[in-house]
Amino acid sequence: MNDFPNDFRDRITEGKSTSPISAANLMQNFAWAKLVADPSLIEDTTQLGFSARKLKIPALPGQGTFVLGSVNGTMQWIATEEC
């Protein structure tokens, strides 16, 4: 499902643009897609050779059912019973 504010596919017919794509529409889509999170949960990385950011989530501890939670201020996977 595409729920971006501006669906640019609607502006293309048989490979030809029916109306120009504005810089404001592009920026609105970028702002909509930007991850907003506490800076302590973000780390710098690269993606396809470009600088990027990723959300720090601990690796899954293995087999089983877990929920992501906080214990004494530290994000971690907490084992639960299977539902």
C-alpha cells in the first residue's frame, strides 16, 4: 500500500508526465518518510554508498517468543510464553 502524501504514479501516463513534480511535493514525501526517534536510538550507517541512519534494536536472542521492552532503562528482548 502506498500512503505517501503525493503518489507520483498518478502524474505519469504511458511513461510521460502529465504534470510537473514540484519540489514542495517531493519534500513533503521526504518529511513524511523520515524516521523521527530519540537520537540515542539512532546510529550512523551507510546504504548504497550514501550516509544513512538506522534504528538501534538489539539482535533477537534466538528461538522463542519475545517482546521488545525496557528493563532498567535498557532496550532488550523479553522472553514471553507463546500465544
